[in-house]
Amino acid sequence: MRSLPAPRSAAAPGRGVDQLWEVSVAPGGEGPYVPGASAALGPELLRRVVGFVVAGLPDARFLWYEDGRWARCALERRPGAQAQVAVVLSPLDGPPGGLTAREIDIVSLVALGLSNREISSRLGTSIRTVTTQVERLLKKLGQDSRAGAGALAVDRDLIRLPIPGGAEQKPDADGTNGTDSIRVLDIERHSGGAAAAGLRATARAHRPSRPRRRETLRIATIAVGGAFAADGRETAQGAALAASDVNTLRSDLGRAVEHVTVHIDPLDDASVRAGLAALEAADPDAITSSYASALSPAVFEFAADFGRAFLHTNTWTRSVAAVRADPGRYGHVFQTCPSEPTYQAALLSFLGGCPSRGDRRHRLAVVELDGYGCAVTDDTFETRVAAVGWEVTSTHRVGLTVDRVDDLVADALADRPDVVVLSHLSVETAAELQNAITRHHPGQLTYHIYTPSVPGFARRIAHDPGGQVIWSTVTGRPDDPLGRRFTEAYARAYGSAPGRSQASAAYDQVRMVHAAHAITGSFSPAAIGGHLRESAYRGVNGTYLFADAGQAVTGYPYDSVDQSLSQPTLTYRLSGAGQEILSVTPGP
């Protein structure tokens, strides 16, 4: 077996830098695919990787041509129960060997054993033209025969995929295919067969350890922008405060932290692309984030491809499921808060604490963002609500923005619910819904998920003296000594108090990564990730322990009965006078 070349650290003249990918091939799914906008391997090339596995080849090399771009491609099987293939792409500035693109096509078809007539049919040219081109090609290659040209193409890796017209071969007189020994053709034949149809290929960029040329630990923070800019500001400032605190104490705690903030509007594709490019260029040792990866799948997939520790507060259960299902790809992704089922558990606890009406069940209406990690309803929700003496009168699932807010609120209030649940990530939308409810039904009790944690929410709503705004968060800042100390430090640094969730969560993320580095003494993602998995860290928002296979923090008391190894799920009351924590398991 020929060893694959190591990726070059600098490009050769007229060529790009080699790209090394690890591809896993396993049964399931709908065939080859690339999970992630940052991946350079397209589905057509992945289909050939599947064909390579089905053909049972140990290694192969060929030219790859797609969308006007040329590259040399080398495949090599890795040992293991699951089919693992190393893929090296070496970009070229054009066809190699002094040949033209048409000559590469012809030599590939000659190696396939096709006649001039058959080649002309595939390429859409006359037989005379093909005859002239073959003769010219033989002279260029210094060969006297078509067989010699085909053998030389195999030896110099000049056969290109996809083969024009496919790899169906003409049997020889003895009934066999004279080119059966050409591995590249086996790849092409098997890539479209029945065996390949049931296989799924997953690509992950391989990032070799870089030479250490700096003495700082570089941590990048993704700050969400656009409609979520208020939360992004909290995230950026909390993370920056953590870096400042670490650097003040660095004589005792090891290397300084070099903090980089990248602003991404997760709803703007151009902003996402620019932000991810900035992250790539910054080359951080770890990335911290709030919920950008829930709003933009490209961010989550970038984190998987990038291969460094990625800490986020995206509560979407799909994120945890992805880590649990594919630890090889997502093993360095850590969710630093509980998931959305905890929102439901906290709501049910609140509802169960309401005094009985006696004459009828309490009524509940729900308005929630469809997807993105803040759902309180599921298939079991109505049954669970009934178990605590309530009934759901209506459920309204909305997008990130809501048209005709007053009509929506009127529908939600039509059956006179005792509580209206509002679950939304956008401060603007959540405040708009709250104000519409106050207009339509003063005195209405509302229960929000998360959004009132952002300071701008309280300024945007009309506070109703006769009503109550209750809200819950799965990661929040308690009013204990650590929480008060953080609040005072944040206010000194930025001139105003922090919100109740993301600022302190971002602070904890940076301190956690630095602690992992300081204890292991390593910049290696494997070392930092290993320490995060094996250790508990006590931060402002509670205790971070990634013991579950999904690598998400558990919440007390709904996910864990051990308060010392989890984060408290807090419920607050918001009024014009400020915020107050009701309790971990509150009733009204």
C-alpha cells in the first residue's frame, strides 16, 4: 500500500494547499452526503469514496474534476470496525502532465478499453477528431499503443473521475474485462451500485496539530447579532470579563488568555460565512458561544469540522442527540446548560403549585417558537398538563417574527386561559407579544421561557400592575456570593448590571476552558476535551459536569437530584421593580 502524502503547510507554485479529510462510511441514511457548509467534499466525490469502500480497495489515486476545478485525490482505508477512509485532495491549477482537459478525458476512456467510435459517442465529437486526438496523445505520452497509454495513465494517476459517460467496460474476446485491474474503474462502477445505495458517508476535516508559535491560550467567542444583538453583547462582555480576570491572575494560573470576539448574525447567510471565515483565520484553541448553532446549522457543522473544543448554550435537543449519536464527529462539542425538556419540567412544576380552582381545571394557552431549542410542548405535553390539573386550550407555533400579533394574541386569549406561555428567543418578538397581551387582557398572568433574562426585555414591555410576568431559564445567575461577585465586577467593567443568563454563562465557559488548559498543560483539543468530560467545574451559573454521552449539563431538580453536580433551573418574577428569584421548584 502506498502511503498517502501528508498535507503541505505551504502551497507549491500553481497549486493549492492539500486538504486532508476523514470519511466514515456506514449503513443508513439516504446515501453519501456532506454535513456542513464548511466541508469541501461534495456529494459526488463522497459517492466515489463509498464506491471505494464497496470495492474493498486498500488505496487508490486519481484525478478529480468538478465545477471547473482539478485536483489529485488519494484514498486510503484506515483500520477499524467502521469503514474509515483518509481522503487527500491536492488542488491543481489545471490538468497535469502537460495534457489538456480533453486529452485527460481521452486517456481515461482509452484506459477503459473503448474504441475511437465509442469515445466519439461519449464526447460528442466525430470519429476522425477522436482518431487525431488519440494519435497526438500517444506521441505526447511516448507510447506506441493504446494499451501502453492506458497503463501509463494508471501508473501516473492520470485517470479522472467522474469518467465521461460512466465506467461500463467492453468485454474482451475471452468474456472478461481487460481493465479489471484498474482500481479507479472499480471505484466508478461500484459508486452507483445497489451496495452503495444503502451506505452513508460523513466527512470531517482533519486538522493536524499546528506548531505552537504563541504562548497564549486563544479563545474565540461567537456573539450573535441582528435580532439577537442584545444577547450577543451580554455574551461578548461576559467572555471578555473572564479573559480579563484570568489574565489578572495568570501568575498563579498559567498562560494568559487571548480573547477574540466574532459577531455573527445567524439569520444572514453572508454574515455566517464571513464570521466562520474569521473564526478559521483566528485559529483559536477553543470556541465559546450562546445559541448561534441552533439558529444556523452551518455554525454547528463548522464546530464539528474545526476540531477544537466548542462550548455553547444551544438548548436544542437535536444538538445533544447529534453528539450522542456520533461522538467521533461531535465529541468536542459541549452544551453548557440543560436542554429544552427542562423548560417543560419547570413549567409543569409551576403549574402544579397553583392552588386548585375546584370548579374547573386551570386553562393554559401556549405561543412558542417552532424549533431552535426553546420548545415546551411535545407529544406528551397535554397529558402531563392534565396530570397537574390543567388543560391546554390552544397552542400556537410561530416563526422568529410574527405578523398580525394582535390577531394571534386574541386567538390565544379566546378561551380565557389562566396562564399564557410565551416561548421565544427574540427579545423584540417576545416583548411585542407581551405588550399585546397586556393591551387585550390587563392582569393576565404570563409565563416566559428565557427571553426576560436579557436586560432589554424589561425596558420594552409595559409593566402591568395587575398582572404577573413569570419566567424560567435552564442556565441562570443565582443570587449567591458567586453571582453577586460577578454582578459587581460586570457592572464596574461595563457600567450596568448583567442579564440573568448569557453574560455569566459566557464567563463560565471561558474560565472552564482555561482551567482545563491550566490543569492539563496542553493545547491539544483532545486533552482539553478529555478534562472537560472527566471533571466538574463550579461556575457562576452552577456546576458543569458533562457525564452524559450527549455532553450536556444536567439541571436540578428536574434532570438530577444532586444539586452539587448540576445547574439550578431558576424561575423568576419580573416587575417594574426588577427581578426576583421565586425558588428552584416554585409555585405562584
